[in-house]
Amino acid sequence: VLQEIEAAQGSINLNELSRKLSVERSALEGMIQYWVRKGQLKDDAQENDVISRVCHAGACGRSCPGPQGCPFVMTMPRTFSLARREKD
């Protein structure tokens, strides 16, 4: 898992990694969470709090249904990358 993410030279999404490694997504999630807890990988969405939203106050006027009901809200696929190591 670590080698494949390193080879990606950046972020890689869970579905792509699952296909490359021929590992079921559910099994891969557990492996990745292990490495996130160990500090070797980072969950980019947690790290950057990334949820792309094009909806903003006033875009729908006063009838805005909020992020859960807005047709303009999009959640990006989960991606993971190597955790940056502090150099001494």
C-alpha cells in the first residue's frame, strides 16, 4: 500500500488504489487507516478539510436548502498521500 501511494507521487483515490492492488475497497480502507494512525499516510480530506462547495450564502436566495439538499454541492473522492516527515 505504501509503495503504491509513493509511486503515485501525490494523492491517490481509494477506488484507483483498490483497482491497482486488486484488493477489495473495504479491506483496503482498514489497511489505510492503520497507516494513517501510524502517521505514515494522511487522509487528504481530514488534513485539508476539503469538501468542494459551489453553493454560498445568497446563491439560492432565501430558499437555500443547505448543503444536504443543495444540487450544487459535491463531495470529492477520498484521497490519501504520504505524510510529510519533519526533517531534523
